[in-house]
Amino acid sequence: MRFKVDIHFNVKDLKVNRVVRSFVISDLLFWGGWGIVNPIFAIFVVNKVPGATIATVGAVIAMYWIVKAIIQIPVAIFLDRKGGDRADFHALILGLMLAGFAAIAFLAVRDIAGLFAVVFVQALAYGLYTPSWSAIFSRHLDKDHYAFDWSLDSTTVGIASGIAAALGGGIAALWGFTGVFILTSIFSFASVFFLLSVPNLVLPRATTPAQEVVTKAPGAMEK
């Protein structure tokens, strides 16, 4: 039995709508920023947190994943019940802002308890971010390009994280851990500001009563 595989590409296959494009860019900023932290996090914990060991690194990372996993389920249920993009967008912005604050808060860590507290905030941020970002992105996927839209985001995040990881060690060597966490915070807040600059792509525009009448009138054109 012979199989034929069509590998012909059309320019239209590479086009995505503005919401998807904007969310891919915000993801690039966010994950690119936190990608700087990943290669130096264990070194930061052992060298800068009094009393911390490799076992501490394992424990704090385990707490992060467990807390994030627990938080995002009730958040997802709440957002599904609320319905629409507005609640999702607000949760997304809150999650990104908390992530930005968590990054800068690492500079204030002076003991193991403080480290766990900051990582808890980071886990809370990602627990808000993951379901809210996914809900909006899924709702605005291009018809017949679902796989491409998701793959575009995954590819963008992968490249950004890889480049950031390669730069993380160099940034730490040049500017210390302070430079790493400040840059991570800046990228997180840059993602927030970028999304806030294009809210009308996601949130419905406010309309006056007269505009609503025209929109709902028989024969009115749909946008």
C-alpha cells in the first residue's frame, strides 16, 4: 500500500489573526524573560539563600509545580463558569503582574522561608496565567489552522526560552543575579503592557444604546 503526503505550502497557511499574533508576542516576552532565570536558579538558591542546599532547590521546585497544578484547576472552572473573554483577560493580566512582582521579589529573599513564599507567588501567577491565556487563545484560533496556531506559539516560546537560557548565564556573570531578576520582571511587565495596549482585540468594545440598536437592526451587517 502506498501513501502520498502533500507537503505543498500556501502563503495563507502562514497567516494568523491579530489576536493569535498578539498572544504569541506576549508569550514570547513572558517566557523569554523567565527563560533567563532557569539556568541560574539553582545556583542562586545555593549561593544566595542562607542555609539552602541542593535539596532545598528540589523542594522549592516541587512546591512550585504542585501549587500551580492545584491552583489552575479551580481557576479554570471559575473562568469557564464566568464565560467570555473579559474574566479570562483580567485573570491573565493579574497572573502576568504577579509574575513580574515575583521576579523582582527574589532579590529580597533573605532566608529559606522567604524563598518558599516568593516561589508560592510565582506558582500562583502561573496558575492564573495558564488557564486564562489558553482560554482566550483557544477561542480565537484560526479556522482550519488550529495545529499551526498552537505550533506557532510553541515554536516561538521554545526559541525564546532557548535563547534566553543561553543568555542567562552571561547576564548573571556580567550583572549578577540582580540583573537577571530585573530583566525577567521587565519582560513580564512588558507582556502586560503589550496586552493592555491592544485590549479591543480581546474585550468587546463598549457601545452606546444607539449603536446597539443599529447593530441589532434587521439586515445589519455582521463584523
